[in-house]
Amino acid sequence: MAVENRIAARTTRDRYQTIVVGGGQAGLIVGRELQKRGADFVILDASERVGDAWRRRWDSLRLFTQAFMNGLPDMDFPGAKNEFVGKDDVADFLEFYAGEMQLPVRSGVRVERVSRDGDEFVVDSTLGTLRSSNVVVAMADYQEPKVPDFADELDPSVRQMHSTEYRNPSQLSDGPVLVVGLGNSGADIAYEVAHSHPTIVAGVAKAGAVPFALEGWFGRRIGTRLVRFAMVKVLNTSTPMGRRARPKLLASGPPLVRVSPRELEKAGVRMVGRIDGVVDGKPVTDTGEVIDVENVIWCTGYRRGFDWIDLPVFAEDGAPIHTRGIVDSQPGLYFLGLFYLHAVWSETITGAQPDAKYLVAHLMGREPVVAMT
């Protein structure tokens, strides 16, 4: 299902009505919405192929939603509708979609700076300098892997990696594994590793866990639909419950969906407190327990990595200041695909679609439509 989606290093155009930064699911979704409205736009993506962000994840990664929930605008996801699809299938579908819809994706183009010159945005990239009336930053919050400063103090014999580097248990040395961080990535990776290595998890599930098995009878037929409804329609900035939940979930992250702490314990995983430092080359918890392991997988999250946006649109913690993706202080600047941009699942394929419709309706209301050329 692969589609060649590359360009020459140069282009004769240097102005567009809208520039979309990011050619992942959010970028393709907003691109299709712009395309259907006859907008003039281009999608710039740093990856060599559409879908590469998914291809770089660990081998066994599967979506939390079944295939029938993972279609893109005007195209269903192929295959059995009730299956939980793997990350490579998602990557290939995104690439196929971009080709079939003839979306103007410019792959292998890294945006290095976004600034403003009067009423126009200036986008400096490896393709050259482009200008536009609008910029849509269609990227998740997860840009730069983050590990604690004391990671360098671990004994050199300890095999360590961030979750972005983990692919499968064959990368690990023999002996115990410490997974640091109990978000969805940490839980999924720890559960897989526990089948071949003694495994320890450091951390707590701050936002709790979904109380049923996704792949069970209830999960497949009812549960996943309930989760999607809650994460998109209930927990969003338009509802009192969603507005109350947003600050907490922005601080803690989303609830565990596939693998709960109980499932980890049943798999033989030992749970310990927060890793607070290193003693004699070994990680140590906040209670002083030294963890003697041969491997450490840092599932400790990411930094936002938006320092290339040279505009005063960020809070002290680096988070973009926006209202449902619209940056009021910089007319024409938008964000899409952030965690809890509008709903808990705004970063997902299913959650980004209503957000994209909302943003494009606002964007197209700013100025007359310019026909694509």
C-alpha cells in the first residue's frame, strides 16, 4: 500500500494561503479539510515518508481503537473492522491516504523557524523561505525525548534507552529490566518485556486506568465505543466536566487504556516508587531502595520542542496559549494534534477530526478562498 511521496529539493512557489507544518495524521486530516474547501496550501513534513513517526515506534504497538474507528475523512481504514490495528498498518494507511487524496505533502522538509513579517508568516525551512497568511502547526506535544539528568550516572554496563529507541525485547541484555514511568507507553512496554525478563516498573498511574480489557467481549463490543465517546464527546473544553478535568490531565497525562497496574502485577511485574537518582551506578527510588538491574527503559515522556516557533505564544511552561487551537494573539496561527487541545483524544486519529473541522471553518472565515494552483 506504499505510495511514493517525495519532491525535488526546490519549488518555484514561495507563497501559500496556508502552510501546514507536520504530515502525520493531524496534518493530513486538516489538509483534507482545506482541500475540500478549495484552499491554497502545502503540508511540510520532516520525515522521508508519510507515516514514518508511526514506523519508528515499538514493533508490537497497537491502537486503542478498532479499525472501524480509525478511518480518515472520506476513506475507511482497510481490513477487518473490529481488529486492533498495528502501528505499521497505520503508517501505510496514512501514506496511502496522502497519495489517493493527492494531498500536497512535501516530505523531507524540516521547518526551522516560523516568524512574522507584518500580516504574513515567514516559514524558514530546508526547502527555502516561504510566506503565508496562515500556519497550522499539526504536531503532537511529543517532540524531544526526555530523560532525567542523572541517567548519565548509571553504570556503563546497564543497557539504557528511551522508549523512542525501544523496538522489542531482543534489544535488551539478559537480566532484570527497570521501566521508568507508568503512562501508556511504559505499561505496554513493561507488559511485553515481562514475558522474557524479570521486570520492575517505577511510577504510578496518576490518572487511573480503564476498568476493562479492550480485547475482551465487553471491550470489543461496548467498551471501546464508551471510551471513545468519553474521550472525545464528554471530556472536552465544551463541557463542565471536561473543563474541570483538563488541568489535572494536562499535568498527569491520560488514563491507562490497554494495560492496567493489576494486569502488570498478574504478569509478574514488581512495582516500586519514583526513581530519584543513582547510587553506585544503580537507580535508587525515593524511599532509598537500590534497584539492581541490567536494563533501564526510560518511559519518561518528551519535551514539547516548539522552540522553532519564534512568536510570543507560549506560557512559562512552554505550552502554546490557544483557545481550541486558535491563537488569538497571532491571527492566522493554529495548533492541531496536541493532547487535550479540545478533548482528551485530540491527539488521536479519531479526536483530531472534529478539531480540524473547527479550525478550518475559523481559518476560511478570515479571508476569501484562494483557488489551488
